[in-house]
Amino acid sequence: MNTIRVALAQINPTVGDLAGNAGLIIDYIARARKAGADLVAFPELALTGYPPEDLLLKSHFVRDNLAVLDRIIAASKELVVIVGFVDTDGSDIYNAAALIAGGKLVDSYHKNFLPNYGVFDEERYFQRGTRCPVFSLGNARVGLNICEDIWYPAGPTKMQALVGDAHLIINISSSPYQASKTIDRERMLCTRAEDNAVALAYCNQIGGQDELVFDGNSLVIDEDGRIIARGRAFAEDLIVADINIEKVFSERLHDPRRRREKLKVRPDDSLYFVEIKNGLRPLSQRPALVARDNERLEDTEETYAALVTGTRDYVRKNGFDKVYLGLSGGIDSALTAVIAVDAIGADRVNAVYMPTRYSAAESERDARKLAQNLGIHFQVIEIEETFGEYLKMMAPSFNGLPEDTTEENIQARVRGNILMALSNKFHGLVLSTGNKSEMSIGYSTLYGDMVGGFAVLKDVPKTVVYELAGLINKRGELIPEYIITRPPSAELRPNQTDQDTLPPYEVLDQILEAYIERDMSAETIAASGFPIETVRWVVDRVDAAEYKRRQSAPGIKITPRAFGRDRRMPITNKYHN
């Protein structure tokens, strides 16, 4: 009996839904039991949902989460259960992992390393733990830690594997998605397993929570750093794998470096051992494992899946049953419409085309064609008359001044009012359609195209919008080709294109990435080959648009530095470089 069967339940919890999350956990405990698992692990703070933010400041929320944990303990029979919850010692609270066996709470591990950067704020809420458990299960030794703990090479994993002789490390996590992070995280986990000659089981949650989306991609990695099982991306899943602890022991016997390293690292008070009386069953008494595909999604596919998941969960978890969006005949609204259909179904997506004197005939043609391709509800509401009435009404106040962006913005605000009216009347959610490139430089209208409850493309640069459109059209020409090939335009004045005002998006997005995501100065950006005048124009507009972005709807984070939780710049700010 040298094999431990581990199950990872990558579930989609909802923040604050303690009863619903507990029911989901109990359901997956039963699935793991049926699969013959010795142990099943659930994500970080699976019981409360992640991140619970200021709910953690409510003492009754903490108390209620502990009461619901008792339901899970009662349902845990014949296998070991590890589940994330909020623990308290009466004086503080902890991001914790419950170790449950034999219908009892055997131990509670407290997260050692609390992230306090980017979207993370854990030091605001939690006290850090100082101890590292290793528990025995039959003749297997298992170390347990939480998310950030494993990112540190000299952290709990090293203490548990090297000094505590753990054969397997369980890491429960709620690690948000961003482009390319999956590869970096996977590389780190494989390195951690290989460096410590330890098998590793990493359980990550999936689903959307406000601006964040979690990708799953849970992993089981052997002692050589090879991936032997992977969870599906952006989908609930139960990953089951067998870990041969004798192979782990054999690997260590063949590595003299580990012996020397072990002499350098002495056990300290942080390491402690917990004995669990559950034994390990022979493989012959378990159901056979089903072969799994271990391939991860290609980058653009992964980004698209993140947007669909984030949109679906924002709509579903906030209780909406339909969405509304303005369909302009442009690429941003087209992409938003396709994402909405894949997220919640065509019958719940309502598109509105609202032309004025500046709208091209091709725009209505393509908007209508897209709606037909997707099978969504489509209507045309003419706003020319309303726009004309606005101009007439404002003429005395404008006092004969020439037309400028003011008149352009009136059109956008009329459209915004119509979408919000439909939303109010029929109890739907308005999706705004602007992209990150536009939001960055303020190329958007407050209370106009920025209206809505959720901004699907808020963190998607324009160049990525085109990549995603190309991915979609691999299924067939869902998005009419002319929408993709035509010069992008807001159609708010005669013969308008975005490039009348903006640098080409290929240039703009590179400058924005350098300035927003890497905090480079204008001079440094220009030194990499961009005209300094163009760079300064972009930088000035990014800084000036902060007040607009503060009033925008939440949107899905997919880049390393999203506006809002990630990038927190002052609105009143005289430092510009």
C-alpha cells in the first residue's frame, strides 16, 4: 500500500454563499469518495468564496462560516478532506485550511505568507500563520500549505519536504487568471516539486468574482517535476491521480544533494506532525483512473475563456437573467455580443442599434448580420430626431460656438440613456463595450458608451480584440469580415476614424503596456523606438483620464496590471512622467 490517491476538487464558489458553497463541497466529497480517493482537497477559502474582502470585518460572518464548516465535517467519512475557510483563535482571524478526518477537525493550518500586492489585500484582514504541518496517512507523509506559501522557494514546502520528509505537498489556492500567468505558475510548481523531490498537488478554484476570474488548471506533479494530471481550464472538475510514495523515496535516495541540503536546514518550532489513523487502500480495491488530456489552452483561447467565464458568473451570481448592449457595427460591440452569447445563451442577449446621421449603411448591415449569425434579439431605435432636439435645446446655451466633441458625446449619451431605460424596464444588465486602449486614454464618453453594469473588454487592449475576433471566426464567419477589416470608427462625425485622433493601435498598445503595466517613464519608452511627442501625448491622456476610469463599470482582469484593484493612481495628481 505505497500509493495515495488524491482528488482535487476545483469548484466555483460564490463569495458569501456559505450554504451554497458547503453544498457544493459536500457534493464533491461524495464524488471523490466514489472515485476511491484517500484524500480530497478544495480551493483556498472555498467555504466563503475568494476574496471575501470586508465581509471578513463582520464577526458574525466569521462565526457563520465556522458553523457551516461543521456540516462539511459531518459529511467527511472514509477519506481525508482539506478545505479552505476562515479560522479564528478568538483574538484574530486566519486564512486557513481545515484538515478533516474521521468526522473530526484534526488540524487547522494558517497561511504563512499573506500577499499584499496587485489585487491582493490579505494583510488588511488576516494574521499570518507561523507553523507548517506534516500529517501521516498510512505510510505516506503529506505537507499542507496555501497558495502564496508555495511561491517562496524557502517557504513551507521546503520545510515540509526536506525536514518533515513529506512525500506529497497539498497546496490549496485561489490564484486569479491573467495572460501568461498559467505558464509561469506551472513552471514554478514543477520547479518546486523537482527541487524538493516531492510530489505536489495544486488545487485552484475556477469562476468569476467581480473583476477577478479564476482559471482552475489544477495540477498533480510527480517528484521529477512532470505533470501527471491537469484540471480543465475555467470549468469545475475533479482531478484524481495516484502518487507512488515509494517512487518519491527512491528519487531521494538517488540525490546526494538533498542529504547535504537537509543538514543545512534544521527543524524549528514551525514544523509539527499530525497523525491520521486512516489507512491507504490497495489500488486493486479502487476504480480504475480515466486517462486525461494534460494539454493547456493556447493563450488566445485561454483569454477568451476567461472573458466568457467572468461574464457568465457576473451575470449569474448577481441575479440577472438577460443583458443589453449597443451593437454599433464595430468590432468591440461585436466581440462583446459573441462573449455574452457564449456566456449566457443567445436568447438572453438583447442588442440595440441606434443610428444617427453619421452612421454608415454598412454599420447597420453588419450589426444586423451579426445578430442573425448569433441568434440574438435585435432592434433598431432611431436617435436622429432626439439628437436633433438636443442640439436645438442646447443652441441658446452654446451661443453659436462651433461643433466639437460636445455634440459627439450627446449622441453617445442618448444611446446610454436608451440602454439604461431598457435595462430598468426589463430588469437586465447593460454591458458596456469599450476596450482597455480606449479606457486608458479617455477615448470614451462618461454616461454615454461607458454606461453599464459590467465592462466585458475593460482590460482587453484593442490589438487583443482583433486577435479574439480572429479566434471566434475560426468557427465560421460569426463576425462579418467587414467589421474586422474596416478602419475602426466611433461614427460621431462625418468620415471619422479612430486614427484621426489616436496613434495606430499597434503603436498605442505598446506604449500603454510600457506605461501602465511596467510604470516606465516617457523618456524610457521613447528610447525603445517611439517618437517622444507620441509617447507624451499618450502619457498625458492616460493621466488625465483617471477620473473617468474611476466612474467606469467593473470589468474582467486579464492583463498583469488592470485598472482599479491593480493600478491605484490618485485622481488629483500633478506628477506626470
